[in-house]
Amino acid sequence: MSINRILIATTNKGKLREFKELFKELEVEIISLEDFEEKIEVVEDRLTFLENAIKKAKEYALFYNIPTIAEDAGLEIEELGGFPGVYSARFFAFKEFGGEEPIQESADRANIMKVLRLMEGKENRRARFVSNVVFYNPDNFGLWTEGYLYGRIAEKPQGEKGFGYDPIFIPEGYSVTLAQLDIEEKNRISHRGKAVRKLLELLKKILK
């Protein structure tokens, strides 16, 4: 299989930056949804990370006619019964669990504040990040991988690096949050890094 370009199906600059860093060794051009003038919106309405990632990868690949990688990832907190889960990106607006959280700075910040509000006074702070990454080629060929990062929810946000819930997630074996780690260290241990490296190994076997 010969591939010159791969679309990373995201508009999240933080996620794109991490993908590009992880894909440096793959000799293909990495582009994002921002590189296309014509836009479509793929609604993440499935019940699992994998189903959402498959839907995004397939629909973007077929629309733009380019091999596509899509990811769905999120935070699962044991004390909250697995929430935010697939609602991680929009948890602040999810009325059905914990009510809405007003946006004062950004959606990321509102998500963080809602989690901290719901976790206030909780002793069990165990959590994990989940990543499902899907590669889909328009000729109806696909691959998928998964990665996990276990840790705990911090008492307050710390760190300016990373994005999403990184400022309140302390990985196992660490005393700092993901947002306090350099991107190289984060990619080495992260759920996304683990899933993407698995995918890279599979792609190396099929790309000629």
C-alpha cells in the first residue's frame, strides 16, 4: 500500500501537535481538517470511544478521499461511574450528570471545574484516560488500536502544558499532572501515545 498523505481528523491544535510529534518517523505528509476549505461535521453520537473513532475516520476518509486517522478519547473516573467517558469533550454541558457548568474561560476549563466540583471531598480519586485510534483508507481497509493511562484526579489544576483534563490528571508513579510534563514525556506515557505507537507499528508493515 502506497500512501503519501494522511489526514488527522481533528481541529484540536493540542491533539494535532501530539500526533505530528508521534508520526515524525513515518515518511508521509500529515494534514488536518484545517487544511481543507470545504468542511463537514461528523457528530460523535456513538456509545463507545471505538465506535466514535470508526465513524469519524470512515466519514472523513470517504468525503475527502484520503487515508484518515481519527481518535476518540476521554477520561473515565471510577468514583463517577466512568463519567465523563464519551462525553469528556462536552461534559460541562451534559445536564444529565452533575448539571451544566458555565463557561468562564474555555470549554476545557469548564470541564475541569465540573469534575472538581463533583469530586469534592471524594477519597477515591482513581481514573484513567482511554484512547481509541482508527486508520481508514477509502478503499475499505481499516485498522484500530487502543491505549490507556491510569492515575488519579488532582485536588486542583496544575500546569500550563497539554490540554483538556491534563491539569487535573496525575499519572501513576508521578507527583505532577500531565500538564506539567513536556510533550516528549507525555507522549511516552500517554494513552494516545501508546495507541498511536501501536498503530505506527501496524502501518509500517503495510506501507511501501
